[in-house]
Amino acid sequence: MDASEKASAALVGMQKNAENVFAGYLNFTKQIGQYGPIDHKMQELILLACSLMSQCEMCISLHIQGAAGLGASKEEIIHAAMLAIAMGGSPKMMYMRNVFEEVEDLFG
């Protein structure tokens, strides 16, 4: 099971076990995504950088897929990830393997 499949399983578990709370969370994140001047591709790239800072492998995978699906290039995705390294240092660099694996899967 890859990282995005694990994330999907976690979300299904939240839906099943905390439906009202999870629905509220989804509504909250949806409203944030619709608010303001930042386009959705840029939002995904920001979320990717935040995912590296949080050291969340599943989030890294999901936000790379989201950014690519919205037209982000391989170079834009890697650059966004490297910005997180600039802020977080060597511990964040260790998560670049997740970025490179996902980028390879998507872009070849």
C-alpha cells in the first residue's frame, strides 16, 4: 500500500468513526481553499512545503499528486519541497526521498 492509499484509508477511518467532526474539518479546509487570491496549484505547492515541515509522508504524496493534477511541473514541485528544506534543515531533507519517489511515479 503506497502513501496515498494509506492516507485514503486513514480518511475512511475518520469518516467512519468521527463522521460529524470529520465533515466539519472537510468543510473548514474547503472554505480555506476557496478563500483569497492564491490559486489552487499554488495552494498545493504551499501545502507540499508544509507537509515536509510536518514530516508527513502521506501528506507529501497527496499534495504532490494534487499539485501535478493542477498543472504543476516536476521542477515546481521539487522547488516547493526545497523551500521547506531551507526553513527546516537536514531533518526535512530526509523526506526528499518521498518527493523524488512520487515525482518519478508521476513524471517518469
